[in-house]
Amino acid sequence: MTGEMDLLAMAAAPFTRWPILGNPVWRWLVALGIAVAVLLLLLLVRDRLAGRLAHLAGRSASAWDDFLVELLQRRTGFLTLLAVAVWAGSQALLIPEPVAFRIRQITSIVLILQVALWANYAIGFFLTRAFEARGDDEEVAAALAGAQLLSRVGLWTVVILVVLRQLGMDITALVAGLGIAGIAVGLALQNVLGDLFASLSIVLDKPFVVGDFIVVDNFAGTVQHVGIKTTRVRALTGEEIVFSNADLLKSRVRNMKRMAERRVEFRLGVPYGTPVERLERIPAMVREIIESQPHVRFDRGHFKQLGDSALIFEFVYFVTDPDYLLYMDTQHAINLAIYRRFGEEGIDFAFPTQTVHVVEGAESIPSEVARAAGPAPVRNQPREQSEVQEQGRPQARPQAEG
């Protein structure tokens, strides 16, 4: 009877007052209107703003407007806007708290995933620009792939943990487990990870690139390949030297290709007894020879040292081109010219010598002094003579015991 009366009352009431899931029809209509209005407004704002930014991007060389246009047009999903619109429309309804909580939960998860998509695109965008500034060879591409992989693994790990937390799960044990697993993996792969990060440092900082001639400790050669774990160098003798990236960064690397000019220092030695007039002419003479060579800048030349067996002159000049072959040709020409000029000037080159001075009248030493010195000791006596003396010496016969 009561049900029939309710039906009669509903039929007599306007359509907008009919209850549906605890809310009259007019509330549902209001909620639908709010949701549709919010969705259309968000779509309008997204499209108008993206269009405005695209117009500015066409007249600007900056990459920031291109980045924002890409985020708004292609990286902002319709599902995200719909979730926000549904949440806004649900505010006009009288719904139980558990249902309202689920709506908020779903909306939060959708927004988290949208932010993750934006961050994922930002990682690729900025890493690509950072690595493109270092070149476009295969080493840069490999380092870019490794950096993007590590960054995105870290990003989505955090996103998954946050989503699980939004779903009401206790992630404390999971975070602790991931921490322990990360420590274990880090200890197991510390050499590999060290070489990987060293590779990124080499690509980003560029202490050398493929084709550079480098010197590392006692090894020298041309860089052939910079990989994720190792760097390969072609030595002058032809063999390939493989360096671990981490060990390579710990060493002192000399990049000879980036040398702007070469500083050359050499010394000349002339013997004692050379006339002072000739010594005075040597610095100007050598300077004239050095300055006559192309691609050379003379720095200094001095009579530096009174050596043990020579008078030392020191000269310094710069080869303005770092090419090693040019440096050797220049040094070759300078050495020949110095040798020829010294011969014309009558200047000798010194070589290690030792002068022995004999005192005159050494044979007239007083006989008393000679006798006081005693007989000269016999040294290095031949073994045969010693054995003959031992054989000729009388032997003592043993005495018979009483």
C-alpha cells in the first residue's frame, strides 16, 4: 500500500523531482551541466592556449614555447580533462562518503599519471637537447639512451609507489624492500654503474672526443670509440688500448689535439776554453736561426749554467701550429742550421770529458818518504802463484804422542 502511494506521489510530482540513487533528477541535470561545462572550458583553454603558443613559437627561436605547445596539444589527454570534469560535477550531488572518496581517488590517480606523462616527455626533451649540444655521433646517442633509461626507470618507480599509496596500500615494506634490493644491485654492479656514469661524464663534459690524440700515464694514442663501459684508443704502435671509463677519469689525461701551440725547450753545450767573444755571439746566432723558420715564435735564449764539462745555453721557442710533424720538421731544420753555423764559426760542441792533471817532478819523491810508506801491498795475486808458494812452503810434521 505504501509503495503504491509513493508511485502515485512520484507521478503527481514534476519530473525533475523524481529521486535517482538518492538525488532528484534536477541535481543530476545540474551535475551533468557542470561536468559538460567544465570539460568544454578545459578543452577550450587547452586549444586556445596551445594555438597562441604555437603562433609565438613560429616567430621565436626559443625551445620553451615548443615544449609547452607539445605538452598542451599532445601530452594532455582527454581522459584527464574528463576526470576533472566528472569530479567537478559530482560536487553538486549528495553521494555517500565511500563513493565520494573513490571519485577523489580515481581523479587523483589520473592526475598523477598525467603529471608522470608530462615528466616523461620533459626528460626526453631536455636530455635530447643537452646531448645534441655535444654532437650527434653514436657515442652521444648511446649515452643519451642510457641517461633516458635511468631517468625514466626512476620516474615510473616513484609514480607506481605513489599510485599504490593512493589506492590505500601500505608501501613501507615495499619501499624498504626496494631500498635493500637497490643496495644489493648497486654493490653487485658498482663497477658497471661507475663506468656508465663515467661515460655520461665524458660525453657531457667532453675532455676528449673521437679522433683526439690523448696521453694517459705512459700510454698514448688516438681515441677510436667511447662506449658505455670502455674507451678504446689506437696506440702509435698499432695496437688497441682499452681503458675503463671510471679508471680513465681518475687519470690525468693530456689532450694533445687541443694544443694551440707547442713550447720547445732545448740546450746546447760548448766546451770550456771557448773564447768569450764566441760565447757572446751564440744567443743572437741561435735566435737568428730560429726566427728564420716559418710558424715559429722565439721566446728566449740565455747562457744558463757552468756545467761539469760544458758551458750550457738554454733556448725556448714556440711552434704556432700544434701539428707534430711540423714541429719535428722545424726542430730538424734548426738543428742542422745550428750545426752548420757552429762549424763556420769554429765553435765546438761539448761532450762529457774528464781532464787529468799530472804534477811535474812526481818521480823525485824523497826516499825516506817511500821507505816510511812501507812495501806496497800485493793485490790481485794470481791464484797459480799463490798455490805454488803454498806447495813450496815446508809442511810441519805432527809429533808422536808420548
